[in-house]
Amino acid sequence: MRCRLHSQFRSFVLLACSFFFVGCLEDERKVDLEDVKRKLDGVAFDKESTSKFIDLAKVKLAELKIAERDFKKAGEINESISNVTKTLEEVTALIDEVKASLEASELGFEDYQAKYRAKVRKDVVGKNLDLSATKGEDFKEVRVLSVNPVEIRIYQTSGPQSVPISEIPKEVREMLQMSEEEAEAHRSKLRDNAKVREERYKEWKEGLADRKSEAAQKAIAKRLKDIQTEVEDIENSMNLRLLKIQDLKSRSSQWQRDYSLARGDKRREKALGYSQMYRDKAQKLNDLNSDGHLVIARLRSEEEDLKKMQQPGG
């Protein structure tokens, strides 16, 4: 009986231990499962994070590839810009060379044009020109005495006269290289020269404001004496020219008579040529005398002003 109780108790104890160990195992298994679950959750989170990181990395990689392409394009663009800049510099240098060459050519052409213009105008002196297109039939054949940018001095039966550029036929102006631009520049230069002379005379005249001073009176007296000497020299030269003019006109008349009496064409041509030559020389001297009269008139006017300055109330 006692032995049976002991056996039953032992069995109960073993059964209780079994339940205890089973409970422990279940608890341990439960803990392991939770731990595994946590680890799985962590792995899932890491996987999601990794996936996001990979996606971001892919985006960055795509951006980097685009940037790399852009960088390559930028390099190509920079190289193209460098080439264009170099080409532009070469073209600019070439343009500068061409411009300098053109400027030199223009200067050379202007110099050539000026020489040609001077030669043409010099060659026409003493020859006949037809100005009838603008001046009428009386100017069919007129002898040229001189040419300047604003007019042509001619000789007619009535005497020498000037034909302004506005009354010269277009064909003649083109032949003599005459233009309104050159004429206006010439007029402007004459005006400037006249203004300078007038201002200098005015300054000199104002410088003698103290007319009572001995120095001023001496200066006026000296200038009056110089004017008188200059007038006398011009008049002497004019008188000598008058004698020469008479001689030249006489020779021209002789050759004119020879022309009317000559029978051969060569003789008549020679007589006509000499007659015109002497007549032209006489006319040139006559023009110089005309200019002399103008100079004397200006000097006389200055002389009158100085004489007034010598007077107490002048």
C-alpha cells in the first residue's frame, strides 16, 4: 500500500515536472518567436530603407549621368566657343588689315585724284572751251585764262570775265573735276583767311588805342610809309607790265596780219597759233595788273584809316 502511494506520488511529480518544462519550452518558444518577429520586422524596415536608398541612388545616378552629359556638352560648347573666338580674332585682324589697306588706297587715290585734277586744269589753260550750253552761243569758243574750284576765268572779245561753277556745263565740270563740295570748301577757306586777316588787323588797330603815345604815332607813321612804298612798287610793276602788254599785243597783231595774208594752211596755222599765244600772255599780264589794282585799293583803305588815327579826334 505504501509502495503504491509512493509510486503514484512519483508519477505525479514527474507529470508536474513535465508540464513545467513544457510550459518553459512554450514560453521560450514564444520569446524566440517574438525575437524572430522583431528581427523580421527590422529586416523588412531595412529592406524598405534599402529600397528607398537604392531608388534615391538611382535618381542621383541618373542626375549624375545627365550632369556628365551636360559637362561633356559644356566642354564641347567651350571648345566651340574657343574655336569661334579664335576665328573671330582672325577675322577681326583680317578686317583691320583690309581696312588699313583701304585707307591707304583711299589716301593714294585722293592724292592721285588731286594730281590728276591739277594737271587737267593746268592743261586746259590757253585752250578753247564750249560753254554755250549754259551761257549761250556767244560762249561757243572761249579762251581759258585760269581755273579754280569756284570759277573759270575766260577771255572774250569784250574782255576777261569769270564764269562761276553754277554756270559751267556739266560736261566741262566733270572734265575739270569740279564739284560743289570742293567749291564750298574753297569758299570757306577764303572766308576763314579773310576773317583771320580782319581779326589781325583789328587786334593791331586796337593795340594803338593810346594814339597820343609816341610809340603809337611812330608805329602809324612807319606803317603809312610801308604802305606808300608797297603801293609804289606795285604801280612800278604794273607800268612795266603795261609796256610788256603793249609789246605782246603788237606782236599778236602782226601775226594776225600774217594770218590774213598767208596762203598755205601750215603758215596760216602757225600765224594763228602765235597770235593767240601773244594775246594770251598779254591777257595774263593784264589780269595781274587787275589784281594789283585790288591790292592798291585795299592798301589805300588801310592808309585812310591810319591817317584818321593820327588825327586828335580820330
